Amino acid sequence: MTEIRLKYGDGELTGRAPDGVFAGSIGPETSEPDVSADEIVRRALDSPIGSPPLVDLASGARTASILIPGKTRVAATRTYVQALVDELERAGVPRDGIEVFLATGTHEHHLECDVSSLLGDETAARVRTVFHDCFDESGLEQLGTTSFGTPVLVSRRVLDSDVRILTGRIVPHYFAGFSGGRKALLPGVAGFRTIKANHRLTLDPVRGLHPNARPCILDGNPIHLDMVEGMRMAGPMFCLNTLLDTSHRLVDAVAGDAEAAHLEGSRRADRLHRTRLDAPVDAVITSAGGSPYDCNFMQSLKAVMNVRDAVRPDGAILWVAECPFGIDPDFLRWAAIESDAELESAVRERYNLKGHNTLMLRHLTRKADVALCSSLPEADVRAMGFQPVSSLGEGLNWLRDRLGRASYLVAPHANVTCATVGTD
């Protein structure tokens, strides 16, 4: 390998590979699908897991809600939402009774033009679209409290629907284990208090971060288990989840009961997106995969969190993410707390979503040196504990100076790649 090519926003960065032992390029490996995306969705709907077919479930229903991810979560919504609408109408659900919810949780609100991009003009014109607002509790209903202490507030319009369909793409998630399934409901159309309480479970009850709040782990993962409890309170849900390759081609899909289908989809995603290493390497060169995955600092975090286990203690990470929409000032406020003990104490006392991510990054920078190539101001990069580099070439030189001749691997699409060490 003589050249490294990494996506950066809408473009690409290239550089000469460092001297050393190349441990490989990790990421999903797929061949050209042997059938169309429409056929993949059709097969999933015709063979639901743990559930009758959707057309049977929806028979006699008058209303239906389809929950979809937002624009930073590419999931093949154009293909499958049309298929779901067709299926609902075939079951007799009137078109004016079908609503598509942008299940965006705490993420940014969308515009009408985003809806056309997500659904296609034809489907967007066929159904009513609802923009979820997690801060507007007047539109939420509280269902109870989970065994983890999370108050479950969920969109009343979704709960009032005769048929509720959770959708999205399954990829490794750096603290929920995998995306997809229950995440369309919580955090997708949940209230802010619910999301905050659920995400706070990334903290271990005693000290530090919970050991099971990691990518590709569902067993014993409190965030996942809490989400599932909340979903059960909301009642039966149908699910359609997709698996895509790095070119955004639909390569697989699962449908059926929201729990059973998601578990099977997660098993398939584990085989597709997870790389198991025999031993950690000296350095990891990682990219968030370009636009839209590196649109801002928050979205770009997956590029380091998903591969953090691959680097040895005192190793180094070179991280590439454009971040044209910047960094939330909350990150900088948390990072300004220099003492690790004080940072953890403050996060526990005044928890917010940026706080736990800053704490996770602090743990990472105590393990390995991190350089970031981005469009962020150098002062902000340094404030987060990273070495700013202006180009991939400068970053590769930084690696050479830091480690000399070293073992390294490249993760060109770390937003959808999980690297672990060992067989577990």
C-alpha cells in the first residue's frame, strides 16, 4: 500500500502511507447485490421475523405511523418507505391515515426540502410528514418509568396510531451497541428528559464509563436494555431495518417484530461491520466516511469511538473529519475542565449529552495521542485534547514523528466499522 485515500466532506484526501507494518484496511466488504433494492425489501416483508406479515397486521387499521431516521442517517428510506406505504394501502389503510415521522431525537430539525430528499418527490406527496420535537412535552405521553429509572415520554401521535413501524439502518453504535430497531422510538420520537436519562446510562454506576456501553455489544448494555423496556411500554411495533454497504447500496434487510427482527439484523450487521483483531496496533488512521457523516464534530465522533479498541495503550490515532458545521460550544466548556476527576464529577452532577461524549474522549486521549484533520479552528481542536493537522500528509508525518516505524491499520469508513480485539 503506497497511498491512503480517505473521504473528507464531499471530497477526498490522499497521502503516502507511513513506513511500518500495514495491518490492513478494515470495513464492510460486500459484493454487488444479486437483486434490486426493491426486491431486498420485498423479501424482508414477505418473510417477517417473529411477526405476521405487515399486510395482515394492518388489516382493518385506519392509521399508521412510519418512523424514519433523519438526513445524517443514510438508510435507503426512498426505497423502503414507498414499499411500506404500498403495503399499508394494500391492507386497506387510507392514504390520509398514514404519517411519516422524522424520528430525529435531539438532532437538528429538518426542512421540507429534506423530506423530498429522504422520501423522493412521489412518496413525499403521498403521505403526511411529521417533524418530531423532543422538547415539546405537550405532544408527548408518559408511559411509566423503566427499571433503570428512565421516564418514558413518547410522541402521542405515534402511540395513537393503529400500526407503528420502526425503521432505520443497522450499523455499530458507539454506546448503544447497534443502531436500528428500538432507536427509532427512543430516542427517535421520545422526549428530551427520556433521551437524557437513557444516554446517562453510559456512565458506570460507580465510576467511569459503563463497560458494556460499547459498539457491537447488546448483552448487558444498559442503554440498549433501557430502550427495549421503553419500547415494550409503548406496545407492539413492526420493524423494517436495512443494511447498506459503504457505497450506500442496500445489501440486506430484516422485517418483523421490533425486538426479534432487530436482534437478527444486529447479528447480520456484526458479521458485516465488525473486524476482530488478534492484537491492537500502534496506530489507527480513521475517517468518518465523508459527507454527511462528518458534517459536524458530534456526528464525526463515531470515527474514533468505533475503532478505539484497535489501538494499543500509548499508541496514536489520526482522525479525518471535515466538520464544516463546526463544534457545539458545550464540548469546549466541558473540555475546559482539566482535571479528569473533576470532569467526571461534573458530568455526573450536571449531566448532558455533550458531557458524556467529552468524558469518553478524555478516556480516549488518556490512552492514545489523537490528531484531527478538520476545518475546525486549531484552538478548538487543541482544547479538546487533540493535535490539529492541516492535511492528511501533515497527519501522516505526525504519526511518523510520534511512533517511527509502527504497525497501523486504516479505517476509511469508521462511521460504520467496529474494530475489537479478540474473539468476543
